Amino acid sequence: METKRSSFGGTIGFVLAAAGSAVGLGNIWRFPYLAAKDGGGLFIAIYLILALTFGFALLTTDVAIGRKAKQGPLTAYGKIKKGWGFLGVLGCLVPALILPYYCAIGGWVVKYFFVYLTGSGAQTAADGYFTSFIADTNEPLIMMAIFFFAVSFVIYLGVNKGIESLSKIIMPVLIILVMGISIFSLTIKHEDADGTIRTGLQGLKILIIPNLDGITVGGFMNILVDAMGQLFFSLSVAMGIMIAYGSYVHDDADLPKSINQIEIFDTVVAILAGVMIIPAVFVFMGTEGMSQQGPGLMFISLPKVFAEMGKIGNIIGCLFFAMVLFAALTSAISIMEAVVASFIDAFKMSRIKATSTVGITALVGAAIVCLGYNKLYFEVNIPIAENVQILDIMDYISNNILMPIVSIFTCILIGWVVKPQTIIDEVEKNGTKMSRKKLYVVMIKYIAPVMLFILFLKSIGIINLT
């Protein structure tokens, strides 16, 4: 007998859970770097336009596929069109690859949060602190396990008691923390030994005022692809996540409104992340300090900034890493749920069995990632970087290869095989009109596939737009 499928209790639960997935580490450690690098306000303007067009089309497609199929990503594509099950395998492989290394990074965040919570944040600013931590054999494994079991417990509790309930608590707190730290970041100032004074508001100008100095056609194209890549990864499309979450949405829900709210959440937090980080880094480290992204920005540069703030720096650092921890948790939960939902639907497993199966595999993978910085350390070159480790390889395969491929084939499936009307009918099922219908058709059939192909070529190092 087929058991009743779980569903979100209401639209707000879906929106907050989906927004929690979209608001992840990429918003916090990559958006500010790209905005500073790519002309500030120019990058943001391009990002906003893409969010309303490119992002809207991809997000709508994933959510609608999930709700129509009422399946996780592994089996959803086959339900939409027979013979397209291979796309489900690729779509499920993406979160399965991301989950282990995301949990490893989540462990790093737990470590820094604990250090700041106990009032010892200043020690994280010491040269070599982060490197010595990840090079240790035991501590990264312990911190990863804490993060991993928190994520797994929420997944075990299910869609309503776990994902939805947690999202309703965490997301409002996360937004308050982001806004609070952003406001504080704008109020700070610092005087260098030579008398140079820099303020948070000066740093804000770097973020929001378009910088067109020396802009060329090639430079503009590079900014466009950077913004597209950031949006693509940020919205959680092509990871199976929005398909899984879409499958839990009631048929009478207003999808266009929900999708708009998810886009707004994601974009606002991304821009606020820039307001949090760029002014603070500029004040204490100047324009040179804004050249860092990823773990280097979060775990090396920002602790130095917090240390420069004096006693209040430990408090701000604690609030910052609490916010990062919340963002990492909601994203990791959505990543794991995409795989668990797939196992439940494809193999008729109970939630506890699917959670255990996926969890054990991910835990082993996460342990290997942690050991990749000590016992299993090695360096290899990939097309876009040199001297990378296990984490970087997994990230490259999932983000740079599989995700663009999944999205390109999804555009082909919806745009040319089953036709865009399939998605439009699903979106309008409850009587709500899809206001950007014509835009959707043009994007999913023509523009998005071309843009994704360019992104794919850049992601694997075949083209260089700089």
C-alpha cells in the first residue's frame, strides 16, 4: 500500500524552507567578492536583471517539475517524460556529491562559532590558525559530526516537524542577524598608522556604485557570466533540491507568488551579505582585503577584521558565525532531503531507512573530505585550478560539470520535448495566472540553454572571458 506523501503545511513553510536552501555559503562568501571585483553596482544591477529572467525560469521549472511529478529528483524526470530517467540520476548525483563536503565545511563553521561563543575569537585571527585546524586529524571530524547529526536529525523528523518547523524559526533569526550585522558594518571606521581614515559608508559605495572604469565588451561579458554563475548556484537549481521541495507543495498553492518570494529572499540576503562584509573588510584591510573569497574570506580574512574591532569584535564574530551556521544548516538540510526524498520515492524506503542509508554514505564521504587535509592529503590540478584537494575535486565535478549539464538537459526537455506549456499549466493549476509567461517560454527554449552552455564552457576552463 502506498503511504500518503508528506507536504508542507502551508505556503510560508515552503517559501522559508526553499529560501533557507537558497541562502547558503555561496551568498556569504562569494557574492561580496564578485560584487567588489566586478564593478559593485554594475554587478548587482546585472544580478537583479538575471534573477528576474534567467533565475525565474530555472526556479519555476524545478519547482513545477517537483509538484507535477510528486517525486524526488531521481524519479521526477521519468514521470515528466518516459526515457528521461537518466536526468534524474544526474540530478540526484549532484546533492549526493555536495552533501559530504558541505558537512565538512559546516564543521568548520561549528568550530569557529564555538570559539567565538566562548570568548576566544581573537585567537582565530592568528596566522596559520585555520590551516592548523583543518590539518588536525581529530577536531575537524568531531565538528563535522556535530553538524552532520544536527542535519540528519532534522531530516529524520520529516518535512513538517523537521524542515518546515526549523525553517520557520531559523530564517527570521537569520534575517535579523544579517540586517543587524549589516547596520553595524556601516557604522564602523578605522584610522591607519599613516592617518588614513576609512569608514563603513565608504566601503558601501564600493558595493553599490557602478564602477565602469576600463570596462570592455569582454569585461562586461565576464561580469555577466560571473553574475549568472552566482545566481545559478545560489538558487539551488539543478541540485534536485527545488524539485524535492516542489513535490511537497499543495496543488492549490500560488506558485508564482511563492517563487517571487524565494527570489526576493535570496537576492536580499546576497546583497546584505555584501553590506555585511565589504564595508568591514574595506575599513580594516583596504581594497586589498577584498580580493579574498570562499574559505579564505570567511575563516582567515574576517577573523582578522573582527580582531581589529577590539572587544566588540568577539560579539560581532559570534553573531556572524551563528548566522553562517544557520545558513549552512538550512542549505545542508535541503541538500540531504533531495537525496532522501529520491530514495523514499524510488526504492519505497521508510524515512528512517532512507535517512540512515544516505546519512552513513555522506558521513563516510565527509570524513574522507576532512582527512583530505591531513592523513589523505594530496594535490592535483584540474582545468580551472592547481594544487587542489578532495573537497575541490568534488565541488568541481558537482558544481562545474554536473549542474550545468542537468540544467541544459532540463531546458531541452521542457523547452523542446514536452513543451513549456507543461510547466505553465502546472503553475496555473490553481487558477493563478503566470504573469511572465511569454518571458518564461523565450528563456527556457532559447536564452537559458545558450547562457548555461557558455557558463559550462567557462566552468570547465574551455573559454576565458577575461
